[in-house]
Amino acid sequence: VSLLKVGWYNAVLQPAFHLPYPDDTLAFVVLSTPSMFDKALKPFVNKERLKIIRDPVDQCISHHLSRVKEKFPDQRVDVMFDYEMLPSRKPKFLAQTAAHVAGAAYYYQRKDVKLDPWGKKKIFGVCIHPKYGGWFAIRGLLLFPDIQVPFLEQPAPVDCVSTEEKRIELLEQFNFHWQDGRYRDIIEVKEKYSEEQKAYFATPPAERLRLLGLSQEAQ
């Protein structure tokens, strides 16, 4: 987790995307590291084997973040998940922006490239972590509405893809060749997904349950 103030997030976004909390409200952005697959997902699936499992990863994250809430019985804790949408079909929060303003991972976007080679093409940005490269995911936001932290100082994310050439290569790979996952290795990483985990995420969602040893009947 990396902590942030809601105001840091709201300051860089259009009002339509603002979180409805005072600027000094304490929040934490939650990342999953490569070891999540073995340390959290597989034990969760084994434990929940007889219950209804639709999306193992989302349900696993939800399970663990609800346990965090239980640790603070006297506090109001609001949880937003990366996959949740508002009725307007906008995401509840912009995960990559939250990670960037919290200093957790650097959000590389088109505006970070001076000589833009893409013309009229739409180019999506991507977060890179200084330790895990692209081998991680942003899973949620924990908000503590009753805790105000005016004294918190904002950390800068680590700019680990610092050359123009590398940034162009990163955005090219992410936008046009994301299936092969090469963008994840744009920097030297300390840890990455296991072969089993790569196979899991490369498999269409409907067939993933089989990989975890869950039959369609169990589902």
C-alpha cells in the first residue's frame, strides 16, 4: 500500500472524476505484487472451493480488503475496487492516477514524450513500478473519511523509464503489442509473474477456473 491525500488525486483530474471527500482525507492505494498469485489467490480458491466463484481474482481482493476493514471497527473505511463502475459507466476511481500521485508507480503518458510519433492515434498510458516493472496490478483504494492528514507531504513516483527512446518503446509496446507482455520488462525487474501465473492471465476468463482446479460444476 501507498498512502495519499484525496486532494493530490483531485488536483490532477477534471471535476467529473473527483472523489467526493475533503482534500486532506487519508487514503491508501493497494497494489498486488507478483507473489499475490501463490500467497493470496491459490489459498483463497482452496478455502472457498465449495462456494460460488465467478471471478477468483476480484473475489480474492475483495475478501482481503474486507478483512482490512474489520481491523478498524471504530473507523469508517470506504473501499473502491479497480473494476467498479459508477452508473455513468465511469470508473469509481482512476487507478493509474492514484498510484502516480501516491508515489507508488510512475504513470507514463503521451505527454511524457516530447517528440510524439503517433499523430492522430489514441495512445493509452501505463504505470511502471521501480521494482516490479509492469508485473503488478493496482487493485483498490482504501479511504478513511474521518481521518484528515493536512501535514502529509507528497512523494514523487520514481521515474524509472527516464529516456525519450525508452518511453516511446514502452508506450508502443503497451498500446500495440500488449498481448506479448514485453512492456512489463521495459526495466530490469526484481520479481515477475511465475510461468503458471502468466498462463492464468493469458487464458480467457471463462477457462481460468479449470487452471485453478475448479470445475464448471463448482462454479
